[in-house]
Amino acid sequence: MKRIILLLYLIFQISLVSYAQVEHVPVTHPVYDFLLHAETIGLLPHFSLSCLPLQRQEVVEALKTIEKHRAQLNDFEINSLNKFLLEFEILPRNNAVVFYSSTDSNQVLSSRFFSNDEKFIYHYKDSTKCANVTPLGSVETIIMKNDTGTGNVEYGNLGVRFFGSLDNILGFYLQVSNGTILHGDRLIALHEIHKLQQNVKFADLYSDFDFTESHVRFQLGWFYAIIGRETKLLGAGINQRLFISDNAAPFDAISVGAKFSNFEYRFTHGSLISIPVNSPDVGAFADLPSKFLAMHRFAIKPSWGEIAFWESVIYSNRGIDLGYLNPISFYFSTEHALHDRDNKNLGGDMTLRPFDRFQIKGSYLLDDLIFSKIGTGYWSNKSAWNIGFIYSFPYALDAAVEYSRVEPYTFTHFDSLNAQTNDRLNFGSYLLPNSDEIAMNLYWWWGNRYPVKLKISYQRHGANYLDSAGNLVNVGGDIFQTRRSNDPMNVKFLDGKRINTVNLYLEFAWEIIRGFNIHGIYHYSSLNGSAGNSFRFVFRYEDF
């Protein structure tokens, strides 16, 4: 009997090793929405979504934990769970490929193309190695209607994704895509699709658009090292990611860290795109000074949530500074020792689960602070924060509300090169300085791979403006404009030219057969009373 038990244990351990895939799951994957749902229910102790993306093996472990609590889920949630269990190969699945390997020889260019088989250009997997090549493709139509009339645009995008792991210690990922306008007004696409606003070819050169993300991750036990360019999310919240978000384009970075079941420390040093200095924005004659970001974060993850501390510094117009390359340092003191030239920030984030089906998520960023001036409106007391509450009802409906606020002058710096931006966009909060937002979210898991989503938000912003004489009135509402010597020492929140924005998003997606999805998004917006509507319809293979 003991031998049988030992044999079963060894088989179980081998099966775990075979799924120890080290590469990351991109943040666009809908599994993260489902993990948020399970986290809120209370099925994932010692777990957090405040630092994304996760490794594939982390996602697999989370899904296995949810599977153990299947009895606590309703039929809708179980249907959604089963789809992810198949996709991440926790349940046995069928694969179909274009090019055969020693582990897969079912031809996708047959009736299997219209099946629920997992489809690849190439796929190989054994107990220590895994390699996957998958196609990417989408066609999207946007119809917009506002006070000036109605317009539309259609564009297509094609690409490929290559990912896998070697010897369960080295993960790799490469995704490239290229797209173009097929018909219609490109300005509509530029207005509605934030990712296209980040693309230099499309936004600045009026050409087609291309995107690439990649990373290599080495992991040995508790230690890991990462190099790559990929979309990252850092900070706790429902909609808001205060420290790192997808508001700006991904940046290149190197990270090293230590990770245990209830503790993680990560150091990152990355390169950012600065604003040009008396030169064109793009091209051979663009003068873009060097700009770097160093940051670190340690997090403690008890069963009831996560508490984390974060610190960063932005510096520019010089080479890599060894003072900020030390992975274990305190940037506030280091920056002072380096003659107080750079833009430093610190903050913290938390995820609290006081009882099942309820979570509190929030972050706080401190840009600058003079204790004696607290409560006086002193301009240099710069901070940003958000707090959100989410509750999961028994019938697979999640309801959330979040408030976010960015004080005047936050993210600015006396040297505008050191503003908290990457290629002119804030790489953290999507709110401008001197702004706040209240948002409500609903997610309904109706048994598919994607939930039905509803988001309603109300934003207020106090913008800088020109007076009757053409002089700039600075209220701290521009990330590239710090306080000048003749500006008031004290500020009033939301002072300046008021811009009020209401946004409503209704989103629905459905996986027709494995890999092929349709996606519809209705967007209503009102900017100071001027309303507009848009509808996006996407037919897509894979999520990207």
C-alpha cells in the first residue's frame, strides 16, 4: 500500500513539474478578470493581482485552487472555470497544429479548424520544455456619432505570438503585430483606441501601426530575473493602477527579485522616452535625452490580502547612475546624496479581504511633502490616491465602486524631463494632476470566457488656462508645468478651467469556438455637456 501511495505521489509531482511554465500571461488575458472574481469570493488566500502580469504557472496554481472549491461556485462560474482549466491544460485538451511536432500531429487545417481544439501554428511540450507559436488577427469597426455628425473606420491587425519555457527555469515570450486602416476616418480610431494614441507610426507619422512585446525570465527557486518590454500593471485598485499602468506604451526594463508564498521583493530599472529638446518628436534629427526609471517594491501577502511598500526615482540627461542600480537601496536618501536633481516618489498599496465576497483595494503615492504645511494647500504637498470596494454576489455578479484623486502639481518636476511620463504620457495614473474620479463597475459572469462589463465614471479636472492677456494661469493641472516663481504658493483643488467628463462603457464578448471571439463595446461620453457615442465591433483570434 505504501508503494502505491508513493507511486501516486511521484506521478502527482511530475505532473506539477510539467506545468511549471515560467513565461508571463499577458495582461490582456481574460483570466485576470476571473481571478479577480475568485479572489473577491475568498477562494485565493495569499494571492494578489496588484502586480501584473503573472507567470503562467502562477495562473495555473490559482485555477487549481479555485477548482478545489468548485462546490462553492454556481453553474455560470463553473462553466467559465472549465474554459480556463482546458485552456491552461489543467484538464486534458486536444491540440491541432499546422506544423507537426513529436508531441502534436493533429492537423488544424481540417474540420478541427472549426472545433474547440487548442489551435497552434506549432506546439511542443514535454516534462521540461514547451514551445508554442500562435497566430493573432483581428478586424475592427468603429462607428462614432457626436454633435458634428457620424463617421466610421475599419482597421485590421495581424501578428504572431511565440512563447514557452525551457527546463522549467527559463521562460520566453515574443509578440509582434502589424495593422492598417482598411476604410474610413483614421481620426476616429485615434480618438477611441488609446493604444493607437501611443503608437508613433500611427499617431505621429500617419502611417500604419505595429506593436511588439517580449520578455525573457530566468527563475531558480525563490530568485528570478526578467528583461523585456511588456505591458505592466502595478498598484492596487479596480480601474486605477497608480504606479504603473497601460496609459503609456510599455518600456524596456530589467528586474530582479525574490518571491515566496507570502512575500515578494522586486527591483526594476528601465529606460523611458523623454520629451524632445528643440527638435522634432521623431526621425533622425529628434533630440531625446536619456531618461531612466528605478523602482522597487516589497509585499507581504497574508491570507487576508496584501500590504506593499513602493519607491521610485526618475532621472535623465545622463548615463545609468550606479546609485540607482543597487537593487537594495532607499531612493529618498540616495537622491539627496546625488545632489537632489531627480524626481523621487514613494507609496504603498493594499488589498484587504475582511470577509468572503468583499475586498478593499487602494494605493497611495507621495510625490512630495512638508509636514508643517499639511492642510494649508501648500503647492508642494503632492500626492495621489485611490480606494475601491468590490463585492461579489452569489449569482456571479460583481459590483465595485472606486474613488481616485490626484492633487495639483503631482507627477511634475522642476526639470520637465523628469516628469512621471513615458513618451509624453503618464505611465501611472490616467488622471491628470488636479483631478479626481468616481467610478462604478459591474461584472456578470454568465458562463463564458468573458464577463459582461459595465463601467460608469465621472471625472473632474482643473486645467491650466490663458487669461485675457494671453498669460498662462497655472493651477497645477499640467504634468509638464511645475510651479513658477510668480505662481501662488498655495493651491485649491480643482481650481482653474473646469473640465467635467462622464463616461459609460458597456462591453460584451463571446468566444464562438476556441480562439475565435467577437467583442462589442458601446461608449457614451459627455465632455462639459457635449455628448458623443461610439460602438466598436471586433472579430478577433486570440487576445492581444
